[in-house]
Amino acid sequence: MSETALVLIPGLMCDQGVWSAQIDALRRLGIECRVAEHGLADSLDAMARAVLQAHPGPLAVVGHSMGGRVVFEIARLAGARLRGAALLDTGYRPLAPGASGERETEGRLRLLEQAQTSGIGPMARNWLQGMVHPDRLSDRALVDAIVTMFERRSLAEFEAQIRALLGRPDATPVLPRMACPTLLLCGEQDGWATPAQHREMAQLIPGSLLVTVPDCGHMSPLERPAAVNEALQSWLELVDVVRF
């Protein structure tokens, strides 16, 4: 049996719920996986170190959004342990200087203030307006699943994760050193982690595979689970992970 552990790393305020369809699909394939927990870690480095400590030995990692940035920190800290990396709807640049970075900071802090004053649920409904495909905003099951997932997290976790994202390092030097099978996937209508940014990453990561999912925003594992599962299955054919 392979010793390579498959770890799914969620993004901002997400938990195992964002991976529900992927966990079910992996189970049907006889593939064992674990979902990372960020706790109150307030840096991407700390999140990456927690994954490395919890899962000694070779790793295959799937990161969504902030989770993709955690994957880059795992590669920075322990690249030799990586046997595969799948990066979904993520980015690699640090906080932009000047007005652009200030706008991002202000926007994230406004969401934190809303969560503090009105609750995590109303904040989540506001946040997802620009995160899922516009046609899916009327999909009550999808919207409620995202809001409920966010409500399982605490204000302290939200604040810690915002600090981690605002303090994110530049992952550009890491990308050319990623020597494992690497999948890059994003929603075609992801306005936050854009297809253009994923094309840039694909050019920087040797031998990487880029998949763009039509009619999909930022929350691809929940919005288009079948397409994500298909891409992950193809990627896993190149990665020897633990099976049961």
C-alpha cells in the first residue's frame, strides 16, 4: 500500500463540507483522504506546518482558494514530500501594493465588521454574491450549503484567516520548483481567482495541467462537482495515494 496521504485543504471559512462531493467520489474509487483543519492559525505558513505535522511522509494535496495558497507553502517548506498537487480557484501573488492592496484590505475588513455586527450568516450571503456564478445565486440548496458551512466557523477563525490572507507571501519563486504532477483548475467565471491568473501559474509550473470549468464561479467543488471530480480522477491516475 502506498504511503502517500491525500489531504484536502479548504479555503476561507470552509470545512469538509466544501469537499462533500469529492469525498464521496474518492470513497467510491477506494481512495482514502483527510481534510485539513486550520483552527486559529493566522498565517499560511502555520497552516502548512500543521498539515505537514499531522501527515508525516509523502503527501498529495488538493487546495481550494486559500487552501491552494497553503499548498504553495507546503511546497516551500517541504517540496520533496509532495507527490502531487491540485490547485483549485487560487492565486499566487502577495497583497498588491498601493491602492489595489488597500481596496482588498478594506473589503476584507468590511466583511469582518459585518460578521461581528450582523453575524456570520448575513456576511456569508453578502460574500458569495461575487463568488458563485450569477446564475447560481438563485440556487437555494447551493447558497444555503455555503452559508451553513460558514456558520460552522467562528468569528475568531474568520479574523485569523483574514490576517493570513492579507499577510500572504509571494509564491512566485515556489512555482517553478514544483516537480510533482500538478493540476490547476478554475471556474470560467471566477472573478476572484481568474482563469488568466491560472494560465500564468500553468506557465510557471513545469508540466502542469490546466482545466477551466464552464458556467462556474469561485466555488467550483460545490458549483460543478462532477467536472471537478473528473479532473481530480485524471490527476490521481498520476499520483499513487493510499487506498482501502
